[in-house]
Amino acid sequence: MAQILASAHRPFFSAAAAVWLGAAGFWAWQLLGSAPHAALLLPAGLLHGWSMSLGFMPLFIAGFALTTLPRWLGLPMLPAGAVFWLSAWLAALGWALLLVGAAMGWRGTAALGAAMPALMLGDVSRRLWAECRRHDARDSGHARGLALGLLVLALCQALAALALLGEQVLLLRLAIHAGLNLGVAGVFALALQRLTPFLHQDGRRQPLLLIALLSGLALRAALDFATLLAYPPSALVAWTSATALLGLGIWLWRDAWAPELAAARRTPLVAQLHLGYLWLGLSFLLGAAALAAAAIDRPGWLGLAPQHAMSLGFMGSTLLAMVSRVSAVQQGRSVAVDRPLWAMQALLQATTLIRLVAEFSNHRGLLLALAGGGFALLALSWNCRYLPWFLSPNQTKRSNR
């Protein structure tokens, strides 16, 4: 029991897994036509985007940060104990209250639930900033960036809770988009450079490459904000932005297929991360195509394809590989990337492709239901496999089979 309480990743990963299953199940329930036809407190699509972007992913990020950041700083692990379990599962309870409140029309309950994860994220960010400022800590821009990303997520979640309470749907949408594009995506970009062979030059981490990616994410966020505020970009701005995103997407694909990374791409973990990196490049290419279409008076031509290439493709693939590896290593498993994980990764890739194809198909409803069901099945599979690990002591170099 002491070992379970002392591990920082266990409470946050287990809570994230529960929120993931709840959010994916809720959306599949809506898409499969099983839900009652009573009106929700929020549009179903908005609630889906909120729970998917600011629901389980920040919880996984918090557990990852508390496990990894002290090592980046050359410091001992943060003492965990029961306080992390309480914090993580109160955040999970908050998401349950939000979903129930939205389904039942209880605005106060839903707003209270939305505020609870914000408090958790703010507390984790505070702890990490304190670690970064210790006199015996190594200087690490990635560590500070990770702490800042969690602060951004806390502020966006808090703003979303206030917007829900005040019935400000536009402000809620802005908060969700900011959290996804600036918070979650920013953290993923930092982790990508720090922990993978990508976003490197001459075998070293180059800040210019990371800055280019972060600038691309900021540009996408700004364009999303402008659209939400009913200020679509002019033709000049659209073409200029499309050119920038096109260049970034091509550069990311070239980096993904760099010959010097051929050996690294053959290793199981990097092979899975490579899938996510390809989706990242494709998301910028699709974003460029969408802007070009808007510039010739065909707005909305690609629908949500660029956004889902980023969230489902890049973030989903990267998250699945990273958190599964951390879970296996921390549990003492000898093989982190095995056949069950590859099967789950294949299910995610199929789900992402189906979701993107749905934007262009005459059978959109059916494909959306398939994608929603596939993602719910993925969440259930991951929970069934990994959740018991978080509730049991570490094993000593045992096989995953």
C-alpha cells in the first residue's frame, strides 16, 4: 500500500483513465442514438470537445509531469501520499458532476464540477514551479514550459467553468480552444522534443525548431479565435497563414522521415511516436488546405478534419505511447510496447482515419458512430489492461504476457 500511495503517476493516470472512459462512453452514447432526446445544458458537440481536450489529457499530463519533471531537474521525486490520490480523484469527480449536470440541466452542479479540475491543475502547477525554483535544481526550459503549460490549462479550465456558470457559450468555446491549442498541444510539443529524436538538428535539440512549432500552434489558435469571434481572416491573411502552415507541415514530414532517424524509427516506442508525428505534420497540411479553401470562398470545406488530425491523430497516438510506456516501466514490466499496445494503437489509427473520412462521406452519421464507438472501445481496452496496474504493487522485471 505504501508503494501505491508513493507513486505520483498512479492517482493521476487512474483518474485520467476513468475520465477518458466516461467522456468516450458519453460521446458514443450520443452518436449511437442511445441517449434520450432531452436537451443538454450545452450542445453535445461542445461538451464532447471540452471533455476530450481538457478532460483526461490534462490529468495524464499532470501524472507524467510529477513523475518526469523532478528527473529533468536532477531532484528527488516529489513525496506523493494520499494527497495526490485525493486531488486526482476529486478532479475526476468534477468531470462526473459536469457530465451529469449537463445531462440533467443542473447548471450550478456542472459549473462546480468544471471548477474542480481547474483547482487540481493549479495545485500541480504550483508544486512544479516550486521545484523549478529550488536552488539545487538544474536549469531546464522544458521543465518550466511543462509547469507553464499546466498553469495555462488550469486557467482555461477555470475560465470555462465561469463561462458555463454565466451562460457565456462563446467564452466557453474560446477557453476550450485556448486550452487545446496553447495548453495541451504546447505541452506535447515540449515533450516531443525532450523525449524523442524528433525536432532535433544535427543530433541536438534546437530551440529554433521548437519555436517554429509553437508559433504554428499559436497561429492556429489565433485563427480559431478570429473565426469564433466572427472575424474570419481576409484573403490576404488566409493565403499568408496557409503558406506558413504548409511550410511547417512539409518541414515536419521531412523531419519525420529523416534518413538519420531510420534506426530510431525501428524501435517500438519511437515507431509509435512516429505515427503521432506524421499526424502532426498532416494536421498543419490540412489546416493550410482549409485556409486556402476559405480564401476562395469555400469555408468549412474540410470541416473538423485538421482539428481531429491534431487531437486524435497526433495527441492520441503520442499520449497512448507515452502513458503506456510510463505505466509499464513504473510497474516493472520488461516490455513496454507489446502486442496488446500495438493492437490499441492500430484501433486508434483506424478510428482517426474513419473520423477524417466522415467529413467527406455521404454516410457521415454512420462513420461518426463508428469512430465514437472505436474510441470508446479503445478507452475500455486501455482501462481493462492498465487500470489494475495502478492499484497493485510494482513487479520485478516480469514479462507483460
